[in-house]
Amino acid sequence: MAGAKNHDYHILPPSIWPLVGSMSALVMAAGGIMWMHEAAHGGWLFFAGLAGVLFTMYSWWADVVREAHHGDHTPVVQLHFRYGMILFIASEVMFFVGWFWAFFDFSLFPTAMTFADGTVTRAVEGGAAVIAQWPPKGLEVIDPFEFPLLNTLILLTSGTTVTWAHHALIHDQRGGEKTGLWGLIGVGNRDGVLKGLWVTVILGALFSCIQAY
């Protein structure tokens, strides 16, 4: 039969969301740079781009949910989803490896610094070379047992709550009577999935606010 599906793969129809998402991200990045440089309308551009990114995320994920309900996520497609997530996590690991590599390179093998007019530079001209040290002289270092420790605990806790939501999803812990504080936001007293996700989102927002502070 012409047009009949005789394979386990899901052929995606044309979608506008990659284009909308990339353009929104460009506007958000440009607006953020303009805002930090106090250029006119930079803040408006940033929030307009942010709104576009959030709208793209919602709409694109809604399409994915509809595909799942239509039965398009066959075992082969689900396997590829797992491969994609593994590659994403691997890219994040390498991203942080680069950051830690740079930190340990500067802290364990600091290069000679030059102080000219009270500022720290890497040029030898115009100042007297001094013995290398870490942290560099004149740089105020944050106490790791204050905000960094707090944010680390928040990050680890958010990993615990999203694992709670995943466990509840596997064991079908959904629904229940909507009472109390959870009932105000439409969550049942047995709905571990939404409870875990709500707490994770709140912790993520708190983490971002502390980072911005």
C-alpha cells in the first residue's frame, strides 16, 4: 500500500521550531550583550529573545509529546533518544573538563604576573615581574564554604528530586486527591512525578538566582 509505514523509524515532518529557536537565541544573546554594555533597548531585546526561546521549548516539546501519544516512539526511536541523551551528557562532561583543566592549570602552574599601576597584567613591559602565585595578587576569592557550597548542595538536591520524579513515573505514582498546598497548583497527593518536577524547577530557579547574585 502506497504511503504505508513499514519500518520502525519516525520520519519527522517539516518543523519551524529549529528556525524560530535559533533566531530567538540569536536575539537573546545580542540583547544580553547590548544590555551588559548599556546599549539602548538591549534589555528589551534580551527578554524578547528569551520569550521566543521559552515559547519554542514549550511548542517543540509539545510536538514530541503528541508524537509519543500517537505511537511514533517505537523501541528503535526510544533507543536513539537514549543515544542522544548520552551524547549530550558526554558533551557536558567535556565542557566542564575544559573549565577544570583551565582552573588547575592556572592554580598548579601559575605563570609570572606583572603589576603595573596596581593592576594585574600578563605583559612584562611597564612593570616589575614578580613570582607567580595563585590566586593572583589583587584578586578577591570567594570563600568556597559560603555561596559555592550552598549552590552545590542545591544542585545535588535537584538531582535527587528529579530522580524521585523518575522513580514515581516508573512506578506509576500519579493522581490522588488534590488537597493542601499541592492541590492549589493542581497536583494530587499521590502524584510523585509532578511533585518531584515542581521541586526540581524551584531548586533550579533558586540555583540560577544565586549564580546571578
